[in-house]
Amino acid sequence: MYRQPPQPDPARTDPAVLGALLARHGWRRHGGSTGRYARFTPPGDAPGGAGVLVPADRAFPDCTALLAETLTALARSPEPSAPLVLTAVAVPSDEMSWEYGAERRAGPARWADAERLSAAARAMLLAGALAARRPAGFHGARLRPQAARDVEQTLLGPGAHAARLTAFVPAPESRGVTTTLLRALHGTRNAVDRQHTTGSMAAFDNAVELGVCHELTEALTALVRGTDGVRITLAWAPAHPPPRGFTAAPAPVEFTPGDIPALQRAAVRYRHREPSLPVRLTAAVTRLSRTAATGPGRVRLRVLAGADVTEVRTSLDEDAYGVACRAHLAGVPVRLTGRLESRGGFRRLTGASDVRPAPVEDAARDRPAQAPLQHPDLFGEAYGDG
């Protein structure tokens, strides 16, 4: 999420988008030649200030040259919002921002924990990506690599002042993340309010389908702790219309330290209530260990199919451990059944049974396909039945 944003290309810049972004970040529009260009001055500047010129549309004579001058002026501007405008021009994005209250904004020294707060923002975006793929009270390790890829193009950087953090989520490619996260934030706010009013946590159960989850409540707790409150806003990329079912200007969501107890209770509730899952895995044995030359042992498996996790650990009895050892030596995966336990983040398989080497496509694995011929005593009848 910390890629250096590309520089905007004047030849590809839409003047209407640039003007909308300047207005969004507080730049004030003044006169100019009607229907030809407008002048924008930074927030707080006097109306007679220099500002920048933005052509009305691409039909304006020398439009590209004027846009190049404007983008250069923004790149050199000391105005804190100028880099945000340039980033949004270069990467059409929905902008999600986290802003702390007035007390938090009082002095830059109080931003010493910026890395912790940006980590909480990244965790929130990841929670939104997880829920966009599949709602669940507790995701654990499930779908985490896929969700991480969904937000890997997101740019995360400081906002217009020290107590503001902004994420640029590419649009429309990642709209699923922003829409899910927006619904989930409002769902969390409503559930917290209901808990404050009634003492009941039932609203959190109903909010799972909106994307509320353990990961989101944990991220919100980390985001709010040690502050006087946070305000979360979302602004759609002006180059694309708002997604269906959403308003053009979504209402902001606010959380305060007083919400932390409810958020913490919800996080625990989600983790404990997510059931273990029966699975049948195909996996490669990557590590084996046991305390004696014989008897049961523990193995680590890289999951190839059967579950939305990349790796699990499990304990095997002596016979199953022997099958895993021989499969590892031969370079073939194994198949087994068991239950993915939520308490281990779905990284642990319990009750493992029916462990056997898995058939492998000859074209996909040349060496493992030859392994039974090199080791004819390893597999026996177990290899023939997939």
C-alpha cells in the first residue's frame, strides 16, 4: 500500500475531474473566462491569490499545455492537499479518510504513533476486502492472501494535515472493497448504538451480512484507542458515478473511545461463535516433527485444495505420520479429512484422518508422477483410490 503514485499525464487528465478534486479538497473556484477555464485558489488564500487555472474541457485551445502548467504548479505547491489531488488524478480512486478530533489535531507531536494508526487503517481495508469476498464473523487465515491482493494497489498516505490519513482505493476495480467497508462501518455504528441503548449484542450478529466481523472491530478498536475520536469519510472517484444503491456523498461515520468496550465484546463474540469447519484437504507436506523415532507426530501442510487457507498444522497418529513422511519423500501431496479450528485462526486441523497420498496429474508434476516407480513400496493400495 506504500507504492509511489505515478505522475499525472496532462494528455490524459480530465479537466472536469481535476476541478472536482480541487473543490473536494477545499480549493475555491473563482471567475475566469466563462465556458473556457476556471481559477482555483487554495483553502484560506485570499480571492486575489495566484491559484491555478483549469480549462473547462478538452476543447479548450492548448488544453494539454495549460493542464501541464497546472499539474506542475500543484506539484510545487506548499498546500498540504495538493499531493492528494495529484494522486487522485493519477490513480482514479475512491478516497477513504480517517480524521481525528480537534484535540488530536492540536499538535504534530501527538502524531508520534502514526505507524500504529496507519496499520489500523490497513487492517480495516483488509477486513473490508475479506468481507467483500465472503461475509463471516471471523475470517482468520481464510482468504487472506486473496483479500491482500484486492487492496495491494491501494495507496495509503497522510492527509492534508497531521491528524488525517487517506487511502486511495482504485475505482472501479476495487469498488467491492469500498462499498462493503462503507456498509460494514455503518452496520458497526448501528450495532454499537444498539448495544449502548439496550445492552444487547444481538445487533452484531445481524450485522455480519453487512461485512461486520472480528477483524473490523479489532481494527476500529486500534484506530480509536488513545484518541478523542475518529471520523471516517468516503468520497467516490469523480471519474465514475456512485455505485448503485449509494448516495453521491455518503454520510461520515464516527467512533469514540466510549465505543471500545462494545467493539471488544463484539470481537470476542465473533471469534468464539465462528464454528470449526469440516474439510477434505489436498495438501503438500512441508514440515514433519516428532519427539521419538516412532509414534505420532506433527506436520505442516501447504493447502492446495479444499480450504480457503494457505497453510495448516495438524497432529497425526503413527500410521498417518508414516504416510505423510513417504509422501514428502516422494514429492506428492496427501489427502486427509478433519476440522479447521477457528480458535487457531483456521490454521489448525484437528481430528485428522483418512490420510493418503493424492493422485497427481503427470503433466503437472513430472518428478512426483515417477515417484511410485522409484519407491514401489511406498503407496500400495492407498494410491489408487483418490
